[in-house]
Amino acid sequence: MRFTLPLIQLIATFLIIGIIFVPFGLFCLQTSNHVAEIIRRYDVDCVPNSYRGNKQAYSKDSLISKNCTLEVKVPDHMRAPIYVYYELENFYQNHRRYVKSRSNKQLCFGAKYTAESCSPIQWDDNGFPIVPCGLIAWSLFNDPYGFTYGSKEIKVNRKNISWKSDREHKFGKNVFPSNFQNGSFIGGGKLDPTLPLSEQEDLIVWMRTSALPKFRKLYGVIEEDLRVDKTMTILIGNNYNTYTFGGKKNIVLSTATWLGGKNDLGILILSPVR
């Protein structure tokens, strides 16, 4: 088989690129492997045994305590900052109707910009505008987390967990929640009516919708080290109803490197070489 000069040049170019990317890919893999993670699923473990066969009844019954305590062992030494995420599976935030059910002008400028796009979460039972309106805000995640390490309570920093650009430009400093989760159609979490939307960081994080049905969102940051083989107690309020759509809930604690958290970037870099 005879090779033309352009084809030989093309093959040589791919070989050179491959040789360059192999060490870089291996370096990225090694860096990612230094990330320490704790992942614990809790949507099943936090349901009382008597309700395991009917989890929806457990979730909808307000008389049943949703408080849950789990213990996890720290597998590796985790250096601060340690990022706390909630992870949801089988939740399609990219659904067309869900994504469109919001009013960006209302989030920034107030109730007069309540839009038809927010339907069906647009007006309360008395006909007053809901702020923030729409399905995304209405389904706000509302499981609280607490941590104890031995006999010591671990504080979680919940400030600056959202994008600075979102706080300063997309959510109004003079826009306050009103008529939110007050009607007969109750969704997820509530909001503090005394705080402007620009300071409601749980909402801001949640409103940045995910493109995939499995996603993590930042809950807060632990600013102290956790030692290997020590036991941590996690206190959870299992409020968020994922049982109606067959979803899963995980709590994730993760360190980070210059590449971010644990990821497959190194494998992606190496894949063209194979």
C-alpha cells in the first residue's frame, strides 16, 4: 500500500499529539486520584422500616419525623476546604417545560414581571403573584445537613456557595420572596421573606439548572481537616420527596485539586490515543 505525503504528515501529526497527551492524561488521572470523597446514599436508609413499602406515604405525612442520623468513616485524610454537595439522580432539570418555568426579569426586578412562562406556579390561591415564580423555584431542595466529629460539631460555611455573577446581576437586591409556598400546591423548600433574593444562596444554586439527570449542587464548605479512619455523624432532615419520581439522594463530601473534584478528564484526554 502506497501512502501519499499528506497522509504520512497526517499520521505523524496524530502520533505526535498522542505522545504529548499521554503524559498529560496520566498526570490528570493521578491528580484526580488524590481527591478524597465520601458518598452516602440516604433516601432509603432514612425511611423507617414500617414505611419501606410505602415511601411516598412516609414523605407526605407531616406528623412523621424526617430527622435521620447516619455514621460514616473517613476513608482518607481530607484536607480543608471540604465541599459538601447534595446529589440527585433521575431528576430531569433539563425538561423543556421545567427549564422554561421561570421569569428572569422577576428574579431581578420584582413581582411586576411575573410572566406566563411561570405557569402553573404563577399566582397564589388569592390571585397574588408568587415571587419567585415557576417550577424551578417551587421545587427547591430542602434537606438540611449537620455534622458531628466525635463530640464536636462541625460548622459548615454556607456563604458564597453560588456564583458571584448570579448574586450581583441575576437576583435582585431589592426583590423579596412573597406568597411563596403559601398556597395549596406545596413543593420543596421555603425562603426567608426578610432576605432579598440576592442573599438566598440555596435558591441561586438551585436555579442554575443541570443538563443531566444526575447532578450535584453545592450545599456548603467545611473549613477544617478530617482525619482518616475517624467516624463522622451526619444529621439529615429527609424532607425532599424523591420517591414520587423514583429518584435517589446522596450526600457527598469531597476535597478538590486544581482540576476540581474527582473527574474523568484524564481518561477523556487519553481516549483519542487508544
